[in-house]
Amino acid sequence: MLRVPAIFQNIGISHFPISLSDFHKNLTSFSKCLVGLMTYTKLTTPSYKSLLSDHLRNQKLNEARLVFNEIPFPSVSLYTMMITGYSRQHRLDDALKLFYEMPVKDTVCWNSMMKGCLDCGDLSKAKELFDGMPGKSVVSWTTIMNGFLQFGEVQMAERLFRKMPVRDVAVWNSMVHGYFSNGRVEDAKNLFKLMPCKNVISWTSMIAGLDQNGRTDEALLLFWEMMGSGVQPTLTTFVSVVIACANLLRLHLGVQIHGQIVKLGYCFDEFVAASLITLYANCKQMENSYKVFKESLHKNVVVWTALLTGYGLNCEHEEALKVFRDMMKLGVLPNQSSFTSALNSCCGLEDLDRGKEIHTTAIKIGFENDVFVGNSLIVLHTKCGNINDGVAIFKRIGDKNIVSWNSTIVGCAQHGCGMWALTLFNQMIRTGVNPDEITFTGLLSACSHSGMLQKARRFFKFFSQHKCVEVKLEHYACMVDVLGRCGKLEEAEELIKNMPVQANKMVWLTLLSACQMHSNLDVAERAAKSIDDLEPDCSDAFVMLSNLYASANRWSDVARIREKMKHSGTVRQPGSSWVTLKD
């Protein structure tokens, strides 16, 4: 049954469709009402559409639905607007209910509903809609293909790509982008070579994808190939290339591209300005970063955050916090990256009070449970010795990522709370989060600081055998530290000798430090010799060995070490500490 407007109810029609006798009985009245209704609908539909659009734009879904219910005969486009609004607010059930109620559906509506299912994380429902769709367009095929790529179902996406009756350049670009998103770099490169027609989006997707997958050298070579082929770069292309230069610290090349940007008049775009600020900041040229910032006409949050982050990367944390204060004074609303960078600068200064002030601002703006802000707060509190508050912040984060778990595990490890760290690791595994190299380092560090030798051995054996995490040099250094702290110096030395990679200075220094702790001169001398082979002027090795000789009353060896340091010009690096008084 269709909804009956009041204008028909006034003449005795209570339901649609109506019988033939009712139609003849009320023919005259019906005709007049129909003309009136057509005029009424023609006059009021634009105003309804405008009001509905305003409510949806302001995320007032209930108000939008009340307006929608007042429309006598909603068009397909109005249904589609309402369905899209529900999907954007993750109210998928309401969107599907309205979709199934539609008397007529066009291709645009089917595509919108499919995309809504994908945005809400329901791939199976999107596939069901696609299979039941009467007339599939190129957009329909592309939407479901992107859905499979979004959920990591690359093989299904490949099958759809091969089955598509028509493949335009947008489809090829989507497949290339999907390969990069899933780490399939070689597949993306091969598909790019097979593309019958490439546009600037194709080239830009390749450049950005190669850079994001650690193939930045290839990305820059591809950019020059693109320029040689006569394809005119866009703003997005320049942003991707400048970021690639920033990642490789290619200042000279970045300056050349900056010149091209100025010639083409793209220098006033905020994203280009932000990428240039990042380039100069990464290359330790904060004066040029600030110059680009000052020349930017539209200093939005992206540009401010780029400058704020740049100062933080160059350890100019006071300047970074000044930038954060200035953007707040000028009414520029910080985003999660702004808060993260500001909190990282507080961490660099170990200034917990200012960090708490920034946290208060984040709460007022609505980032109280944001995972990125929360991760920075965990690091700040743990670095400032406030492990209990760090763990409390971790518990309040709703959607925890691997960084959240790692930050808390490492923080507990650094403060000797080894059992806390292991408990968190068990919870992390139960929630389905896979550990990475940092998790492994944190676990070994926790075992080291808490003297849990057997647990460290089991962790090291597990990660080495199962190869779920690549065992790197820093993991061997952590294991050497565990063995050294527990007095297993010969076993630590044997581990170093049997490593699949050559030990560096830090690994041998870890062993030498343990030898100093346990007064073992034999192993210490062999470790010191290995360090001397790698770096003859290592002051830390000289000092530790000299202290060991002194504790053993071997004063002639102490004199020999000091003479050697004097002859080589090696000077012990002085330490430093500071206190904060009255800010």
C-alpha cells in the first residue's frame, strides 16, 4: 500500500491502489485533486529538497526523516539522499529498510546503497545487492570491486575486474590503487604497464603508491618519466612528489619541484604548502619551512599542523608549542594530528603540566577518546614517570590499535612493571591484534627489567621459530641485555657470535655493560676488542673497561686505557640533566 496524502483522504480515498468503481465514483473530484496535487508537488518539492539537504548536511537525521515523511510522492533522488544520509551515520538498518520500501529504484540508488553497506563494513550485504541489481553500470562494478579491495579480498576483486564487460580508465586506476593498498606493489606495476590508456590520475596513483610502500626512488623516477611523456601534473601529483622528496631527504630535487610549483601558480594551495613545509622541515631547514608558511594565503589547520610537526621533528619543542598556542588564538581548530604533534613536543620537553592542558583542550573539542591523541598521551605520561595514568588512558581508548598496545606495553616495561606488560600482551592476543617488532622489543625489555629470564627465552624462541615477526638486531640486543642482567654472560656472548647478522656497536656495548655489572673482565675484554674493531674511538667502551680495571685494582691497565684515549683524542661525552622551576 502506498501512503495516501490528506488531499485524497478528503474525498473518501483511504488507500492506494483504488478500485475501478471508486475511481469512476470520484472521477470529477479526483481530477481536481490530481491537478491540485501536481501543482502542489511542483511548488513544494524544491523547498522540501532544500530543507532535507540542510538537515542531512547538519547530521540531523531524525529531523530529515520527518521532512521526508511529509513529501507526498518522494522522487528516487530524494530516497537516495535519505539512504546516503543514514549510511554516513552508520545507520545501515534504517537505510536498507528505506531502500526496500522504494517503489522504483534506479542505478544511482543501487550504487549508493552498495557503497553505504561498504562504508558500514558489511561486504556480504553489498555483494548481495550487487548480485540482485538488474542493470549494472561501470560504477556498480567499480564500487563492489573497491569494496573487495577495501576488505583485503584481492582475488575476488581481480575476478570481478576480469569479468567486467566495460573497463574505463577509472576502473584501471581503482585496481592499481587497490593493489598498493594491499601491499601488492609488483602487481600494481604490472597492471600499470598493461593499461591501454593512462591519465594523470594513473601516474599520480603510481607515484603515491610506490612512495607509501617504501619504493620512493622508483616513485621519483616515475615522476620524471611522466613529465617526459607530456602529461601535465596536477596539485595532487605535486603533493605526492614533494612528500617523496621529503621522505628521501632529497632537498635539491625538492627545491627544483618547488620552482615548478611556483611557475604553475600552485604554491598557494594549502596541501602543496603543507608538503613543502614538511620537505624543508625533514631536511633541517626550518627557516624555509617558516617562509613557506608565511607565504601561504590560506593558513588552514593542515598548514599549521605541518609547521607544528616540523618544529617537533627538529627538536624545537618550545617553538612547536608556540605555534599550537598561536593557532588556537587565531581560532584555527586543531585536528587529531595537531594534538598528537603538540603532545609529542610536551613529551620531548617532559612537560606533563602543559600536556595536561592540551589534553583538556582536546576533550573540549571532542577528541577525548580519539585513538591517536590517546596514544600520544600514553607515551607522555609513561615518559614522565606516571605509569598509572598512562594505563588509565589506555583503558579509556575505545578502538585501540597496535600503537596503543605497544605504547602501554613499552611504558610498563620501562617502569619495571613486567607482569603488567605480559598481561597486556595476553589481552592483545585475545582481542585479535597481531604483534609486531615493537611489541617483541617491549616484551623482551619487560623481561629484562623484571628479571624474567625463562619467559624472555620462551618469547625469543617463539618469535624466532614462528617468524610471525622479523627478528632484528635490536631484538638480539634486548636478549643480550636480559642474559647479561641475569649474569648469563657466556650465553650472551655465544648468542652474539651465532647471530645471522653482524653485531653492531650497541650489541657489544650491552654485553660490556653487563660485564661491568657482574665484574667479569674476561668477557669484557673480548667485548671491548670487538667494539674497537667496529669503532676504535668509542668513549663508552673505554670508560666501562677502565672502570672494570679499576675495580679489579689493575691500575696499569687503567693508565693504559686513559693514555690511549688521550692519544686518540677521545673525550667522554658529558651527561646533562635539568629541572623546571616556576615554568
